[in-house]
Amino acid sequence: MREMFITIEGIDGCGKSTQALILKEKIAIHCGVGVVLTGEPGGTTVGSIVREVLLNKDMDNVTEFLLFAADRNEHIKSLIRPSINNGIIVISDRFLDSSVAYQGFGRGVSFDFINYVHSFITQGLKPDLTFIVDVEPEVGLRRLKKTDRIENGGLEFLRRVREGYIELSKRDRRFVVIKGEMDLDIVSDEIWENFLIRRKEWIESQKD
Ligand code: TMP
């Protein structure tokens, strides 16, 4: 049976990577099903090389998007699709929505172009559930110890990215927005409660 594909999104410093790890551990303990935690950019061998370039070298905005898309294509084909098709839940720390939020809303790359490339590489695959861990950009920036090239974009850039995520969350029921400024345990409890609700619905939908 095909399994669920879950993504976790948010601006830099929102705490999503810690939350993804906690969610993975809870699923492994409570759901009796295999689960893998991965992420973008860099979820594959090819992707880890692309990640180095993306986070360290200055480049044109379209080149930047295409490198994220190349990383994503490799990730889908070599890891995400084979795993969910083999009955393993996949949690990805960032996916499609990161490019729409960062390169589209943040950098102004054409949404039509982004959507076209995405439709070509995903072949219809989209997350069954996406958590957006939402924090004020000021909070996100304050939490970052060391910043990479993209995180250096500054407050205005992160504001556009955050607004992008909020806009996206209104477009599809797969999104659940979680307030990320509360204590870590409160945030993880909220993610877990929402996961259980969506998991039940998903299992029901597979019976149809
Ligand atoms: P990370 O810190 O979550 O590993 O992500 C690295 C940076 O890459 C982060 O600043 C967000 C950025 N990013 C994009 O700009 N577009 C994308 O499509 C992805 C996946 C990440």
C-alpha cells in the first residue's frame, strides 16, 4: 500500500527541523509503520553536492530555482516515490512550497515557470499533509546562530517568504499552520494532534 507523504515548511529559524525529528520519532513509536525523515536541499547524494553550491555561491534567481528543482527531481525519483510506494511514510523537511515561497514570493521568479517545472518533475506527486511552522521573521532571524547565503537575504526577504507561506496555506486543505513561537513541547503536541486527525482521514480515503 502507498504511504503518506508529509512535508514541513517555514521560514529560517522557525524550528521545523527539530519538529520534523520529533514527529518522525512519534510515528516510529506509535504507528507501527516504517518512516523516513529526509529534507531539501540535500536529501540525496547528488542533492548534497547541489546544496553546497546553493548555499555558498552567488547566482541568478532562475539558476537558483533550477538548482532547487534539480535537487527535488533527484529526491523524488530516488527516495520519496520509491519509499511511499513501498509503504514507508516520508517526512520531508522542505519541498515544493519552499521554492514557491522563497524563489517565487521572496525573489520574484515567475510562478508560472515554477509551477510548470514542478508539474514536470512531480508527475502529480504532492504532499498529503504539510505543516507550516509559522514565526515572525524577527523571531526566526534571532534564533539563527549561523546564516547561509539564502538566510542572509534579510528581514524584508523573510517577510515576503512568510507572507507567501500564509498565502499558500489558504489555497489547499493539505496545509496546517502551527504557531511556532510557543514552547517546543506545545508545538510538537499540536503537530501530533493534527497528524493523528489527518492520518485517520487519509486511511479512510484509501479505503474508497
Ligand atoms: P534549510 O536551512 O531548511 O536546510 O534550507 C536551506 C535554505 O534553502 C533555506 O534558507 C531555505 C532555502 N530554500 C529555498 O530557498 N528554496 C527551496 O526550494 C528550498 C528547498 C530551500
